[in-house]
Amino acid sequence: MSDATRAPEPSSGPDGGADAADSVGGAVHRDRKTPQPGEQSEPAMDMHPTDDEARIRGVIVQTRADVGDKSEERIADVLRQRFAEVGLDLGDDRIRALAAEVAGG
């Protein structure tokens, strides 16, 4: 292949690799513009509203996968922490019942 037909070697990137300016296709923006009213400028969280029971079931499934083989007391501690993280305030009786459910399989 002659030098005239070969693509130039990028040299300004790390370890001689491609620089952002060498990219074709994807946009790389270093400057940030001010969002306009009504414009989404951050990731949309909670795209689909979830009711409390669905959140509880999700926490149960994840807790079972993470600590389902631990003692009921340890499971209850994890459940308390996770429910607090998602903004659910469940009573101790409910948490203990859910811990028993997780431990029972």
C-alpha cells in the first residue's frame, strides 16, 4: 500500500491512539450549553412509576439473591437498610415477616 492511500496515523492521543478529533460518527462535546425550559438535561429517573408493593417485591428479590442464606436477623437488617434507601418506612413486624419469607426461600 502506498503512503498516498494509507490513512494517517493518529499521534496526539494517548499511546499514539486516536484522539477525540479523529472520531467519526459519535459526537464529543467539551462545552455544555445551558438547558432551556422544558428540556431534559439529566437522565430521567423513574420513567415508569412504581407502587410501594412493587418496590417491596423488588427489594425482596434482590435481598434473597444477596443474603438469602444468612440468618433472619441479618436479612432483617439488610431489609431495613434497603427500604430506607428507597424511602419506604415499614414496621418492624412487617420487616421480620419479610425476613422470614426471604430465609424460607
